[in-house]
Amino acid sequence: MATGSNDMPDHRKRNTFTSYVAPMAGDVRATADTNEWCLPSDLRDVHLAKPRLLAGEQIVASAPAYMYSPIAPMEGSSGSGNSSGSGTVTGIGNSNNGQSNNSNNSNGSNSMGRSRSSHKEATFGLLSVTNFKLAFVPLHGRATLSAPLASDLYQENAYLGRNEVTLNNIDQIYTIAEQGRAASALQAARMASTSSRRKKLEPAKQHNINGRIVALHIICKNFRLLKFAFQQQDSKLSGASDYGKLIASALARFAYPMRHDLSFAYAYREPYYSTLVGVSMYGSKNDWARELIRCGASEWQVISASAVPQLQNRLQAGKYQLPPHFVIPKCCEVERFLQLSFAFCDSRAAFWVYSYGSSAASLVRLAELQPASQQDTKMENIMLELVRKCDERKQLKLIQLTDQLPSIQDVQRAYQKLRRLCTPETPEKFMLQDDKYLGLLEKTNWLLYVSLCLRHASEAAATLRASITCVLQESNGRDLCCVISSLTQLLLDPHFRTIDGFQSLVQKEWVALEHPFQRRLGHVYVSTGEQAPDSEQSPVFLLYLDCVWQLLQQFPDEFEFSQTYLTTLWDACFMPIFDTFQFDSQAQRTRAVNEGRLVLRPVWDWGEQFSDKDKMFFSNPLYQRQRGDLVATQNHRRSLAVGGHKLLASAAGGGGVGPGAGAATGTASPSRYTINPQLFATQSSVPQDRYLQPAHRILDLSVWDQCYYRWLPVLDIRGGGQPQVDLFHRLLLSNIAKVQRCLELQNFEELPDAYYDALGEQRPSQQQQQQQEEPVEYVDGVERRRKSMPGTGAGTPGSSANGLNVVNGGPLQLSTLSSFFPFGNPIAGDAPHELYDILSNSSELLLDTSSILDKSSIV
Amino acid sequence: MDATTSLADKLASKTASSNSLDSSSKSSSLGSKHGAENGILRDTPFAYLEGEEDQDQKNDVTYVCPYRGPVFGALTITNYRLYFRSLPLRDQEPPVVVDVPLGVIARVEKIGGATSRGENSYGIEIFCKDMRNLRFAHKQQNHSRRTVFEKLQANAFPLSYSGKLFAFAHAAAAQPPAAIAAVSAGWDGWAVYEPLAELRRLGVPNDMWRATKLNESYGICDSYPAVWAVPKAASDDFLRRVAQFRSRCRLPVLSWMNPRTQATITRCSQPLVGVSGKRNADDETYLSYIMEANAQSDKLTIMDARPSANAIANKAKGGGYESEDAYKNVEINFLDIHNIHVMRESLRKVKEACYPTTDDSKWQTAIDSTLWLKHIRCILAGAVRIVDKVETMSTSVVVHCSDGWDRTAQLTALSMLLLDPHYRTVRGFEVLIEKEWLSFGHKFQQRIGHGDNKHSDADRSPVFLQFIDSVWQVSQQFVNAFEFNEHFLITIADHLYSCRFGTFLCNTEAERVAEDLKHKTISLWTHINSSLDQYLNPLFPSFTHGPEPVLRPIASVRAVRLWKGLYCRWNPGLCAPQHGCQRTRELLSKQDQLFKHVNELRLKLNNRSNNMQTTTRLASPMH
């Protein structure tokens, strides 16, 4: 029905959209009086509120709608945002009290709180479904605030607006049908949250949508809950138009594609020019060879499928499910290996992934035997024996993950329960969950699974540290194997804790060795008879990201990336434009390129999606780059770093001498395109004193609030949380960078404000006049942090301590920063400019590989 | 500033995180280290405090450690502490040390009798107020148990054995120069809180409020402080009459005022309404004075901390709450915080879940069923509502519960902390405790039961601990809003029981004056202020203290956490690794180094240009 355009009125045909069903201004006015919510008088602007479209993107359906937030108002107005946000929290608490105590005395403030939030509960605008996304464009009336300045501070995706989600991201759609005689859309939507007329729109089913749909609840895979309500219309001109049904049926058809080539990825044909440096894609034999060298694994060999005649033979190749490149024991002939691999699920017989230590104990991934041959473990024994031969001390430990870790179905169930806790539809539901929160959290099992993964990864890491080869075995070797294997390497190898290293690790363990992303992330809905269509769906990758986040909490200065990076990575799983997380196997990817003319675009090229500003939020201000971490591929970054490393070079003496770091890295890791065979004999270049030993009991873990709670404004601590701490450290780094630059240039005009503040000196506004002013009480300024007790003056305690208050030019107004920053609601204030300054200055230092700030230089 | 300081800090905070009590004197940690190295048990394995004297020592006692199993060693009992140290068996392993101030002990019991057979089944079990139990096994034959038991009883519960608390002996033995030094250095804890100075900071006296010493001899209300701030419109006689209508004469008195808007927080006890619904014209007028003292609002909000059912039930006992009919322009809210008995029971369950062992797979349910976090949430939610009224609506708030010394103190102190950044500094927080808790008569003696063996006394309750926990929760949500760190809060919680300082002794200001605590004991704040470094949060102060100094924490169980650093600290495996703020300190000192360097250069530059009147460029003498 959405595409039927025969009876379209003229005014709609003006639009280039295939089917545009925004109402005429007159249509709405006729009914506006009867509704609780009056449509804005400038409704004709709905026509103008069209979403921004990408090349190849088409609108499938559009309708005017109200978007509303589940609990607290989605608003970014300055000042009042803070108070009304927490007002809602207390309001909720109050209503709960009211229930239990039946007190009518407490109504005063309660109703007040409600009335304050109700008029901001929803935003009116145009809701559109395209072949790429679900987009809501608010109408910029008086009430709605566009605040482009403030939103500048928040993560902005080049392809998606704040009120947009990709169709890929949509997991569940609930339709709320009209019930009785609801007076208005809003009322119906409110009623709907408890009524039985809330119905799930099942993917891959015939959809008979009966009755009028007044509201839609859309639950996204990234924990976002979107709620839309639709105006009822009985227009004399066009008859009854059910906008809800229009959107619902469009979503039912487009959000649950049955084939991958229906994905927007194939429609988006913009060329891609790679600017990617430093990430090993493991798409070539060289990448694997380099990793073998880096780890000092001399008993293993890389096999490329293209060089194996058997795998090129069309008749034969179909029997194997091998990736294009894989690493097997040197002592094993390729033919022998192929023979053996036949016995294992998905042809996954022992693949090498990593070696550690001077004896190069190896980490190996192995699938279980095919169900048919499970009686006969001979093949498995032979395979393990071959692996054992590669170990210097001929020792081997087999960790069977299937028995000890959750199945992918368990992970999916845990995820769904957890998501239910994070997407309450109403304040009442929120409070109900809150009362039993920890018990409910335990019932999800999510943290239990995180704990198990960390425990087994720790076990594997300890095995490798004890110079014993470790084999991870799992049914198909492509799911929890990826989690444990990647975590083990993160624990052992500081290289993987850098951004480039982490990305290389995901490429190696997940992409090159073929975690079935397409099925696990539900990019395609296949209904295979009896099986539920989503039984293959399971956020194994999210489980991994959560484990990494837990490590980041326990070792805040060991990772180059921030939690924002990890959260963004989960979001990126649902961007079909990037191929990284779109396919089950390399073969599938190649087919898509050849047959579907798909443009490959790695997600790691973050500049494709984000501005420089947003990319800066990916780095962790507490990270301490070590001298040993320097990798040649990071050379490109060094051009960004202005101050530090030159200073070091000149301090090291000689000035003109070529940077010693360059020479060191030349031997440590070979350049990208050549492999020096002489290096094959070298030992592992992985530092062995920087492994992590995480705590992994449930009570040591916490809930990843940024990723899971960021769409719940009630949980947003304004002016609190991790972002404030990060900002504090960034300010410190920025100050250090500025001073270093001043020292280097011997020009003291651009010293940071904190410097003058520490001195108790006025920042010289006119350089000449202030020259005479004597810098006073400097020593005292430094010591002040210890000595000074904030005086009795209220309001400005310790304003000069630490020298971190920005005195001149007004204090930084960052107090309303969201605790979900750079997600969450926009903030007020005019700080972006200063924040940008801090960001760029601190990043300069963070990216500086000359290790001017490493531990040794300070202690 | 330099690397050595930060290293010392690190060391200090490391030992501190395990137990603030023994790290409080640096020499004690040094002493124990020395002993470990030599492998000999020295006569004085710890540093004795001033006034601390040996009472008993036994060299053949087994400490039944719940984590490392039974360890054999020596037990020392002084008039301040119980100290056990295992005899080193293997060289590598550090000795097991138990160092508990006797004030922490709630109950001592003998276990096993003459017929006990099993190993380590005959001895003493000690139940502590700080979430741990200790078991010592004695050999039956050498009768060492009896004296240990008796000495413990006598020294842990001196008030039940007509003795005196250690704080007095400690102060009496303290060298006078130390006390004088403290005063001259300005860190004398007894001088931290000056009621009139604090009122002046808030802008009192002003047009609407006055300070009065009406209660100087504690004649009107024996549990209130000597100095009050009250509405100017109320005369002394009038105040006397109002006091009669409030439970225990605790009439509404100013706690805090917003100097900008004049919106106030006042505190009191419940009105004596009773079943018949008595009214009192003076009390009604008095509340209207409080309302009128704030020109910004024509309403007054009463926050009754109790659940409304409890408030109603109190009518039967002659108490109750203000009816909105009788009091004009008043709205009453119930904050649903439960009474001291519920809280005591809740904390008992927390102890059960945390000590000695935990079941990881049932951990969350176990914590959930204690309801501790829900109670904390309620207190936070109540405080946030008060903050919203005072800050956003500029409405004055009156807070009370039944007697106005438990839940009321929690709410007023916490909301003041959220409203006024001064209270988030070390000095300010000390003032806050002195003012809202000590001077307004939170009954510390009763709630803690210092030196008294009635361990099942129904008046005991962790009300103050709950406040410290709430402050910690806020400090977790606003990591850089506080000048002090977690260690500061733990230290306060520890010395709440230790009886080493006079601060938390007695129930009321009147009692403290009568006991002359100011002269006969040392204040905890003296101790803290004299070694401030280890209590400072390196992340403070920051740019958050700009235009919006008001904190609004999230009152949801999703946002509050169990304070493992306090409740679970005895379990060596339970404390997550402390990464601390090492990196922050490094960056801070790096920044300071650079500032210093720049300053030197600029000075040189200035001198040169002054001397030579030319603009010769400096060579680069960096590093």
C-alpha cells in the first residue's frame, strides 16, 4: 500500500519521493480541535522536514508523527534541562511512594513534576522510512530547540542524525493498536504500554495488521527504544489514513530483509578511497606472515587457499569452508591438513592465531569433530599431536569451551533480558525494575557470561605464560573461540591494546577467521522451516566488547582507546555501508563484490563516519604510551605531533640526529609491504612483562552504562561520571602540551590559563604593559595544593587550587556535560570552542609517540 | 610535588586502603615491616599510641582466619587495641596481622568448653561493628583464655565496667607541645566549627534571620546546640512556646540558607499532634515566619522523612505530622525512609552477604535482598527532592522525622552537601558533621554504643554510616566534586567506633560540654588535618565548580553501588585492585614541573630585557 501512487493527490506528486504521504495543511486543521494535542499551526512545513538522503537512498514511506522519550523528556533546552531531568526521577520515586502508602498528601509536587514534563514529552515531526534508515525530522517550532551549537559537542555520524537509526539496527517492532475510543494518539499510546494490544511485528511472517495503529515501539539492537505516536485522521478529503500502519508495514518489509543483497550496502555505490594505515587486515598472506614473525612462531606456516590446487578445483572446493589464509603446523602437509579438516565442523582444524614468550607457546583455535565422526576421535588426536609438535616443550593444554561457556542461544537470551532492563517503556516500569534491579540483573546472566569469558581468557593467558601451547575448542570454532582468543591476546600483548592493534585483532580473530557476523547480528532474516528465524542471532561480539570494557575499567591506563570507542564499535555493527561486520565469511564477501558490485569500505577508516573531533573521543587520556609500543606504522601520526618528540630528540642531544625511535622500530616490525626473510628466525618481539591479570568474579564487574543506559535520560548524571574525569585529564594534557610548545618556541604568549592561575597572576592581555608585572609568589602557587584550605567564602571553594580553574575568559561551563558524553542529551553553554581546544591539544600529546610522558620520564 | 612525594602518597594510600586504622601513624607500618624482615617477634610489633598500655599478652594463640586458615602467633591486648601477629612459618609469606581497636568490638564470646574436642574449637569469638568477626583458639590446658576474655571485656566495654574510654587516656598522655602545635598550625579539630562564623558564611544575621543564644545553658532543648538561627519575627518567649509543641522541644531551627535566594532548610522534630489532631497557633505562625523569611516563594514544603504510614502511626504516641488544613500554604511530602531498626537489620544482612565469604553466583541477589541499596536510594532521592525545592523552586523546606536526629540529620546534611560546594571540601565536610550531626544531637553514644556491652541494644543503628555511604555514592557519581577521597570517608567510619578521639563521643552538645571533651580528648579532625595529603582527591578541584555548584545525583538502584571498599575490605580477595590516581598525580606533577620551568625562564627573560634593554633571544637551556 505504501507504494500505490495512483490516487495520490497532486500536491504529493510534486515530491520526488516514491511515496510521500504527508498530509495537506488543511487536512489536519480540520481535525485539530478535537485532539488533545494540537498540531503546530505551521504544519505545512512537514513537507519541508524531509530527511537528508544519501546517494542511492530512497524514501519508502513518510508520515507525520510524534516522537517521545520513554522516561524523561528528550530536550536540550538550556538550564531547565538539568532540573526537569532530575525532577522526573524524584517524581517517579514519589509516585511509587504513593502506591505503597496510599498517601494523598504527596500529590502536590507529584502533579507538578508531571505537568512540567508532559508538554515536552513529545516532539512533532516527520517520520520516514527509507531503504537505509528510520528517520525522524522534528519540525522546528517554538518548542523544539535545534541547538546546533550544543549538538556540536556530541558524536555526530556523517550518515545518521541524532533521531535516526539504520534499519539494520532495528530488532523488534511493537505495534499498538487502537483500543476503544482513545481520545487522542497520546492517550492511546499511554494506554498501550500496559494493554494487550501491544503486538510484536514478527519478521518473515505475513503481516495482517488489523485495526488502526496508534503507536509504534521500536527496540534497537544498540539498546535504544524509540516510541512514536500517530495522529488519528479522519480526513474528509482523503478518507481515513492510518499513518501508523503505513510506517509499520514499510518497516516490516524493509527492516527484515530476507536476502543480504537487499541491504542498503548494495545501493550505496559511492567510491571508497582508503586512508587507512596501521591496521593489519589479515587479508593477505603477508599480514599473517608478519604476525608469525612478530610472535616468533617459527614452527608454523601460512597457507593461502589460492595456492592450494585442491581448493581451486571447483568440484573439491565446495566441501571445504576454509578462509582464504590460515596458519597450520609446519610439520603438516597441506593435503594432510585438508584431509583432517574434513572431520571437523566448518573445516576448522587447528588454526594458529598467536604465540607468546621466548618459547613461543601458541594459541590455537579448533572446532569440534563433525557430528558424524564424533565417535572416532582419531582425527582429533592426530591434529592435536601435530600441534603439540610445534611446541618447544611439546606441551599442550586443551580448553573445551563448549562445556564451560554459554551457547550462542544463551548469550542471545541474556542479551534480550538485559536489554529489557535497559529499555523500560514507562516510568512505572522503570521503577518496578529498579526495586528488584540487582536480582533482575542476575537473572539476565549477562554478567555471569562476561565473568566466564574473562575467567577462561585468564586461564588461557596463564597457560601461554607458562610456556604451554593452548588449544581452544568450540563446536564450530567461530563464536566464543573468537571471544576467548581475542581476550587472551589482549591480556598478554600491549600491542593489541592500542587502537591499531585492537582493530588488527578484530580483523584477525573475527573477520579473517570468519565469525558469522551476518547471522549473529541479524542482518538477514532467514526462515528455515521449523527453526525460529532468529535462532542464529546472538550478540557474541557485544559480549566480547563488554569484556574489553570490563578490562578498561580495571586497567584504565593500559588501553589507548576509550569506552566511547567500544560503544561506537557496537553501533557500527549496524552500519551496512561498512562491510567489516556484514558477512559470515570471506567467500561471501568476495561474492558480494563480484556479483553484487558491493563497494568494500572498512569500518576502521573512522574518518568516513566521524569528524576529527569525534575521533578524538576514541582515545583514552589516561593511556601511557610506552617506548616499546612504537610501531612503524604509526609514523603517519607523528607528523601530527608538533611539540613533544622534537623536544625529546633535541634533548637527547645532537638535534640533527635522526630519531632513534625510527631505527628501533625498523627492526621491531617490518614495514608494511615487504618481509625480510632474515627476520624469520627472530624471537618474539612481544614484551613479556606487561600482561594483565583481571579480576573476573561477578562482583568485580559492573554494567556498561555508557553503552546500555545512554538512551535513558533519567540515568544521565549531569556534570558527573567518567566524562568529567576524562576531561580533567585532557585539560592537564592540554596544559602540558601548550607549555611544552611555549618552551620549544621560546615564546610565552600562549601559556595556558592554568599557568597564570597557579601563579596567582593576571593573564597579560596587553603583552607590553604587563611585562613589568612581577611574577609573584610562584613557589607558593605550586605548594598551594597542599597548603591552601578553601576559605570561608561560599561558592568558590578552592578556586585556585591545582591551577586548573580557568580564570580569565570565564570559567569553562562544562558542568552540564552528560555522563553518557559524547552520547546522551546535548548540553547547554558556549563551551564547545574551549572543549575543542582542550581536545586537540591533549590529543597531540596522546598521539605523540616520543614517550615524553611515559613513566620513566616522570619518575 | 616531586616524584618522591607522589611515591610516598602512593604507599600511604596503598596501606590505607586496607585499613585506615593502622596506617594512621606511619611508624606503625614501618614497625611491622621491620619485624617481618627479621623474622623475630619483637616486643612492640606496632607503634603504641600515647596513653596506650599493655594489658595482656599471650604467645600461643591461634587466629582462625577465614581466608588463610588457622595461624599460630601472639596476641597482645592493650587498653586501645587487640593485636595479633602470626609467627612466620615460611619466609616468603607475610605474617597475618590483626589490629583492631577495642572500640570496634560489639561482643566477645567464649566458644567451646572443657569437653570440646576438635582442633581450634576452644577459644574466643569477637563480633565487630565494622563488618567482621574474629575467632581465636586457645589451648585448654594453659588457661590463657580466661585472662584474655576478661581483659577484652574490661577494655572494650569500659563503661560497663566503670572505666573510661581510651580517648581520655590518649589525650591526657599526649604531649602538650603537639596540641599547641596543632592549634598554632590551624588544624585544631575542635576549632573547625564555629557556629556563628558558619552562620555568617551563610549570611546570618540578616533582615529575616537572627542568631540567638537562647539555649546557651541547654535549658529549652537539651539535645539542641547553644546557638540557633531563627526567624527574626519570632521572639524568645515565642520560641519557648513553639518548642512545647515539638517532640523533645526540638523546634524548627535553621540548617542552611541559600545566600542568593534566601531559600532555607530548617530542621525540627515531629509536631505533637496526637490522635485528636491538636493544633498549636504558635507553631503554625512560626512556620509561616519561616515561609515569609523567603521572599521568593509563597509556599513552604515540609519533608517528613518517614513513610506516611509510620507518620500516621506516630499519632497514637502523641506525635504525627502537620496537616495541610491547619498550616496555611504548606505542603507535606513523605520521603519513605524507614526507621533505625529497619536499617540495622539491613546492614546485618549486608554483613551476612559480605563476610566472611561470598557466593559469587548469588552475589547480586544477596545484595538485592539486603535492601541496603534501596534504602540508600531513598535517602538520595529525598535529598535530591529537597535540593530541587530549594534550588529550582526557591522554596524553603522544613525537614523532620520523629525526633529529628536520625533521618532528619541524614537528609539535611546530604542536601546541604549537594547544594553547597563548601561542604565538599575537607574543612567544610568536618563543619557539616560537627553542625548537622554533632551539635544537633544525633545520639552517637546510643547509636554506636561506645564502650558498652549491650550489643543487642535496640537503640543501636548505622544511621551515620548510612550517611557516609550516601556521601560516597555521590562522590562516585561526581568523581571530581569532592576535595576528599574515599580514604577520608573510611577513616571517619573507622574512628566512629575506635574511641580514640573525642569527636563521636556522647549524645548531645550539652553532654560534650559537661564532659569537657574539648579539653580532655583530641578531635578526629586534628588527626586528619595534620596529615591532609592522604585524604585529598587529586581530581579535585576542577572546572565543574563554575556556575553550577549544585549536584543532583541519580537516585536509582541502577546508579548506586555497594561500597565494597568499606563493607568487603576484610576479605583479601574481594577488594578489586586499586589503580588509584597514579596517572593523575604524574600528570599533575609534570604540569607543575613545566610551570616551574617556564617561570624560571620568564624571570630570566625579564631580567635580561630589563638589564640590557635589548631583545636578545635566549639560548635554549631546557632540561
